[in-house]
Amino acid sequence: MSNFRIRFNAIKFTLGDSLRRGGKADVAQAKFRDWYSIRGQLVAVKKLRSIHTKKARDEFIYEVEMMRGLSHKNIVQFIGFVEELEKGMAWMVLYWEPNGNVSEFLAKGDWEIPERVSLIKDMFEGIKYLHTRHPPICHGNLKSFNILVNSSNRAVITGFGSAHSISGPEDEAILGNENGQELRGTPSVEQACPPIHISAVGNQLTLTGPAWALNWEAPEVMNGKHPCLLSDIWAAGWVCWEVMTDSVPFAELGSTGMITLTVTQGEEPSPCDDEQLGHPVALHSLMTDCWAFDPKARPSISRCFNELQWMPSTPPSGGKLSGSKVPSTNLLLQKGRMHYSQGNYEKSGVLFQHVLSLARSAGSRTATANALIWLGNVYCGQAKYAQAEESYTQAKKIYARVGNDLGRADALRGLGDAYRDQSIFVQAEESYTQAHEIYTRARSDLGQADTLFGKGDICRVQSKYTLAEELYIQAQEIHSRTGNDLGRANALDILGEVYRLQKKYTQAEELHIRAHEVFVRIGCDLGRANTLFGLGNLYHDQSRYTQAEESYTRAQKIYARFGDDRGRAYSLRAIGHVRRTLGRNAEAAAHYTEARDLLVQIGMIREVEDVSRWLADVLPDHHSPCT
């Protein structure tokens, strides 16, 4: 420890810097000048108020010992300590983070969802570092005041005064105090407690739960039990709430009963309208899971970290005064990805076009290619295959020129999707194979899963169900391992379709329902529509026509809301099939006609011909052109 000891006269406190008071210590800005430093380094000095007892001295030594062993980009950097016990001095010297804590930082400007999510990811990465050490370290005091923001606008964790190693099994830390008494009059975890619930409407985020539970401190800790890794997870969920809402929603601990807290995103319209609070449904679900009253029901840090990795984010940039911020191309790209993941092709397409224009103006070839890839994805979702092929082809050429192999693989995967959706299977197979080879060399899990999924689609359409099932299961396993819920849900849903085609109806229904639950959890309405459509097909095959029509109708409404004309047309055609089977030919004809007109608009000629044949079947005297 002697290597970290600092001389008292090497610390010079700066004038005019206000003292920040914590539970047991004060923190002040100072300059640290050692023997080789000329100008000195800005540092934060944590000064313990009392060091006169053996307990206080032991705690100081323990914290110093712990801090000197930590080294991570999302953990505050420990520089050293000053100790002169005869003068009552015990200081810890830490790297000075200029942006203050995360609450202070967020108050300085208007921040978009991807920027806020970036700070949350940083925090969870720091927690993962602590929780996966040997032995694991419980922070014990996570809150927004202990999350700092550095000069690169990245979050770092501080405030290790309550941190401790977990030497035994986690279950031991969750056990009660020795006499088993409950403290502070708080309900026990074992009692039936209504869960904490989040709902988002417009630009308001509403949280409902027992007043006593709305606190950084987990219920079991409030009851006198030892802080543990899972109580850190509870606290981290509250920091997520603070970062997303700029609000500390905690009621007085003496309150009783259920309360509802509503946070409104500003009185003036937000730069992102109602998106700031309404869109990150996956994050809301994760926060709610972190607030499980039973500690064992909370997610592990690995699961939290994996789920967050798939949420679009970018480090905060600019953001001074409201209205003065010019979004970066990466911020716009991440906002577009956020809308795309929700199935909102119209909004995401506008943002990707904006990114493309800015990237081309700036002469950034990589940013241009990235925007083209995402535009291609949007065009595929809208069944605009000619534009999709053009976007992917342009991106592939740019990536080849700049030597970006992963980008080239993304373009090949996109071309495979476009060819697959047009039933051009030879070219689709070739594109997927080339992309998969690159992804495998680069060890890209997501890329490998996507190409396996695409190849599975080809096999499914060609009635090679056993091979399709194997490919989908491989993709689903990769998505499960990496925490990609969207990919996992898509794989589960399409596996359900494969089982339906093989008349394995029980397994098919189970998988569709599991996929639907995941889509609801992550807020992917387009995925919900796809599972509803799949369930409709399943019910139709089993002659459960009422349920089939209900599922198709619900799917059609979601497709219509998102402007997904292809999905809407398929749903209308399916409803027409149900009505035709029930002998309601006039109603069937109305749905077939509407489906045909949509398919004509998006240029799906084969499908137009198919629907026209069904229309002629229910109206024998009706002759309809195919285009």
C-alpha cells in the first residue's frame, strides 16, 4: 500500500470550489503535484470527517485496499491516499471527473434516448466488472450521486465507502439479520406485494408501486439484511429511472399504500416529441425486473449487460442549451435504429435519409455506407426491393473500397434478404453463404445468426423443414447466448411456423406464444403482429376460425398503424380465406380486393395473381386484372 501513499503537502486545494458533503466524508477539488509533475493534476479528495475510532480507521484501510485493486474505464480512478492519524486526517485521492455526477450532467442540456442509454450501459459495465471479480464486489450504495461523468461523457462509478467483497454464496447475503427481525416497518419480501409498474403515454412516464419500495435501497436491505449483488441490481434499476426521466421519484419512507408518480418531459415540447419516454419499452421491462421484491427473481448483471448491448446508444455530445444542439450523424443513426427496432419504417427511413445526406456532405464513406445498409433494411421491410438492392450494392462497393469486411458482409446479408423475399433463392443462398464466411472469420455472433436465419427461410419455403428447423435453432441459440431478445423472438416465431407446416400444432402454438411474450416485453409491435399472424395461420389449419379471424384482425391493425402494406395485405388475404371457408363470399371478396390493391401498390405481382384467383373463386362472374 506504500506505493499509493501521498505526502500531505503534495495536495493543494483549489480556491472557490464548493465542498460536497457525503454520508461520512466531504469531497473537494485539489491539485496533486508529485515529484515529477510541473503543473499538477486536478483530483478529487475524499476527506473522512472522523478517523478517531478503530472502526473508522479499519474502514478507511479496507476501502483503500479495495480501491487500489480496481482498474476499469467505468470505475473512478484511484490515485492514492493521505493518512496522518495524529492530525485526524484520512483522505483518498481520486481522479477528478469534470462533469459532476450524472444528475448534474443531465441538467446541463437536452439529451436524446440513445445518449441516456449510453450512460446506463456504462454504469452496468462498471457493475459487471465489480460483480464478476473474484471474489465479487458489492458496491452497496449505487445512486445517481455516485455515478460521475468524465470528460468523454462516459459514466464512471464512485462512492465505494459501503463496498464489500462477497465471500460466500449469494443466498447467504440475502438471509436476514441474526435475530430475523424486520426493521423500519417495511413489508417483508415474502408478503404479497403488488409489483412496481411503468406505463408510458405521450410524453408522460407513470410509475405505480408501494411508497416504501420507491427507494435506491432494496426492500431486503431496508429490512436489515446485508447488501448483496442483487441489491445492487435493485439500485441500478432506480439509476436507470433517474437517467431516463431527470427525476428522483422517491416518496418519504414513512408513506404507506400504493402511490402513482407521473413524470412529464418538460412543459414545452421536447426535441424528440413523445419519444423521450415512450419508446424504450425494453429498458422499462429491464427496470421493472430489477425491482422484483424477491431478490432471487432479479436479473443477474450478465443478463442486464447483455440485454442493454442491443439497445441503440451513442455517447452524449453537445447538448448545452435547449434548441442549440446539432445532432451528430451517429446520434441520428441510433435514433433511426431505435425506430426500426420497433417496426416504424417511416420514421426510421426519414432519419436514415438524413444521416445519408449528412455523411455524403461530410465526405465520410463509412458513415455513408452505414446509412445505406439501414436504408436497405427499411426498404426490405417496406417490400421496396429494387431500392433495397441498390442501397445494399452501393454500400458493398464502399465497404470494399475502404477494406471493411464486416460492412461488406452486412451488405451481402441484406442482399440475401432482398433476394429471399423475392423468391430468388439461388442468389439469396449465394449472398448468405459469402456473408456467413466473413462473419465466421470475424467471429460475429449476430452476423452468423442472421445468415443462418436467412438460410432457414430458404429451406422452409422449399419445404426442407428438418434442415430449416436445425438452422433456426442454431440462430435462436446464438441470440439467447448473446442476450439479443429481438433475434431470439424472431427465431422462436419462425420455428413455430415450421412446426405448423409439419402439423405439430401444440409445439407451434407454444413457440408463437413465447415469441409474442418477448415482443411485448421489448416493445416490438411489428413482431407482435407477426406472431399474431402466425397464430392465425395455426388456428385456421385447426378449423378454429373465430380465433383465426381475431388474430388476423389484430395483426392487420398493427400493420396498418405502422404502414406495413405487405403485412397488412397478407392479413387481409388471410381474413378473406377465413370468410370464404365460412361461405361468406361477399365479405371475402371485399378483403381480397383490398389485399390485391395493396399488393399492386407495392409491386408484388405473383401475390397479386394469387389473390386475383381467390377473388375470382368467390365471385365467379368477376374478372379482375392482375396488375
